[in-house]
Amino acid sequence: MLQYEKAAQLLSKHDPAIVLAKVDANDEKNKPLAGKYEVQGFPTLKIFRNGGKNIQEYKGPREAEGIVEYLKKQVGPASKEIKAPEDATYLEDGKIHIVGVFTEFSGTEFTNFLEVAEKLRSDYDFGHTVHANHLPRGDAAVERPLVRLFKPFDELVVDSKDFDVSALEKFIDASSTPKVVTFDKNPDNHPYLLKFFQTNAPKAMLFLNFSTGPFESFKSAYYGAVEEFSGKDVKFLIGDIEASQGAFQYFGLKEDQAPLILIQDSDSKKFLKEQVEAGQIVAWLKDYFDGKLTPFRKSEPIPEANNEPVKVVVADNVHDVVFKSGKNVLIEFYAPWCGHCKKLAPILDEAAATLQSEEDVVIAKMDATANDVPSEFDVQGYPTLYFVTPSGKKVSYEGGRTADEIVDYIKKNKETAGQAAAADTEKAAEPAATEPLKDEL
């Protein structure tokens, strides 16, 4: 926080005022604020405007001078007027810029443009003008009004005449990412990588060695495939193995599988083609879009010996242990580096040892960084615990974190064989009870 405090000092006399504040999210009385403003990790920085009516993520530098310069740009109008060609020279700086070209600075189109500019000002620079010929690229004789987006990749400039607020946001979002995002060590590509991995759209990723092998033939084939499937709802990335080690670990990939192509769909299912050849890319992507591929699952090997009180489960056997064993299962999803998980480990061991004589109870754990978490569980942080009964009832465990409290919870909430059988019978009866309604509909 030293850089933050230094930035606050540098901005203390700025006019208009720019105030830097901080909140201790560990203080109990402040925890509701963390929830209200969707704070997921620390430190989290947000920009508040208009008395909190407009709240945006801070996406600038983390050193003092960078914080100061970034926040100075956030002061004043969200869009600056371009009155002469010399005012537009910044549009050639290799960044993304959005300019509105109008007949006059009034009306619905201009109002909507300013609304979007205010909302997205922390991500992009906005400008407006009545003279398209002041701009360095694009048709100068175009019919106004329009929005022109400048970018350092693909077609370099793209126009839109749809001034609906939602349509404008979609246009900017779609146009401000390269058709193929490059994952390498070039820091200029970092913003596009962040945006790529944050989207919920299906993602296709080709990983190979950029410096050896037939890189150019792969690149040509991949870009050709991107054009062929341009109408599909999928984002594309090409990544250098050397720069992509974090992605390899996250997806459970190994270098000897490359060249490889991986797709992660909007449901987080993954599809993998390892040792892919350049000429196979189009056909494999077509098979994906035709629904002919089998999903790939990241999993550690199923343990050969599993004799400790807390049972180790992996992606390949989690359903068998948790949902098909006929037992009451408390499962922990953890990360090896998580301090809270390390603190909880001996407590779970003690609780599991206490319950070893209970044949209908299992306490289990799964490394959520090395295995795909099943879709039945929502794991946003570590440790995350769920309690699942033989009948399939699933509850997020929010109980105490001592061994005695965990044991008491399981004993009070577990299902007996009779209760599980009754629940199964009730489930089996439900379709028959509702069947006549289908005929009526």
C-alpha cells in the first residue's frame, strides 16, 4: 500500500479533487461493503463517481506515478472534443480509441455516446468531433452520425451507426479484441489476454513453440480457420509454449502434447487435440461445431492407495465417491498454496479419524487446481466445502471449523439408509406424478 499512499500524497492538492481512500475488509463491520461492491480478492481498487452512482474497476498501473497519471485522465469529461487534425494525433499511438462523429453535439445519439463513454472511460479514450476529415484514418465523407473505433490490429478502423447504448457497448467490446489474441511475452498483448480469458464465450486456443518448428504454416492454417468460422460464437488465441506455462498448469496440459489445440466452451467443458498438424485444424474445429468431439477432463491419477482418514478424490472418480457411493460425504476443494486450507487439513484429519467407525460417512478432499471441479459444485475460493447425502442432497458447508463442530454437523445432518431409500422412492415417483400434465400441455 506504500505506492497507494504515495499517490494519495501526490494528488492531495489536485484541482478538481481526487480522493484516495482505503477500507479494511478484514474488519467485521466492513465485510458487508466487500459483499456489496463484489470484492473477490485483495487489494481491490474501484473508482467511485457521482456519489457512488457510477462505480468502475480500477484497471491502471499499481505504482504511484502510474496511479496519479491514470486518475488524472479520469477527471473531467469522459469524451474530449477534436477541433482540428492536430487534436487527433493521439489516435495513432497504437492504442484503442473511440470517436463519435456528429452533425451537432446534441440529440439522442450524442447523449447515448456520452453515457457509454462515461461507463467505459476507465478502459478506453473517447473523443467527439463534427469533422470526420480531422481523423487520421477512415472515410472522411461518411454520413454522420457514426462511431469510429481506432485500433492497432486487424482492419485498424471500424465504424458503427447504431447508437443504442447496449449496441454501442457490444460494438466496442467485439471490435476491441484481435480476431486472434496472441499469448506471448509482449506486454502490449496483456490487456487482450485478460479480456480473452474473462469472457464467457467459447475459446479456441492453439499452443505451439513460436521459435522452432513450422510456426508460420500453423499460423497461416489457424488464421484461415478463424476466417472460415468467423460467424461462430467463439474467441481465438494462439499461444507460445514458453509464455503459456500458467495456462498449461490451469488446463492440465503438458508440453509434450504440443502442438495442441484446446477449446473451452461456455459450460467450461474442454476439448483437446494433441500433436495436431496444421492441416488438421479446420477439420477438428468443424467436428467441434458439429458436436462430434468428446470432452477432455483434467484429472490427477486415481490413487492406488487411499488409506488415510481423509480420502483423496480426483476428477476421474469424484462422482463415484461423492454421488454414487451411497454414503454421506463431506468434500473439501482446496489449493496446495492456500494458507486456510493448510490450517484446516489437520482438523479434517481429526474429524475423519473420529468418524472412521461410521461406515456411511466419508470425509474427502480434492485439489481443485489439479482437477476439474464438477459442474455440480460452485468453487470460487479455497477452501470450499460441501456436504452430500446418499440421496443426492447437496449443501454448501458453512458450519464451524473445529473437528468437534464438523463431527457434530455430520452426525446431525447425515441420512440413514432408510432415509436415503425413502428419498429415492420419492424422486422416482415424481415423473409419474407429473406425466399427465405433459399430455395436457
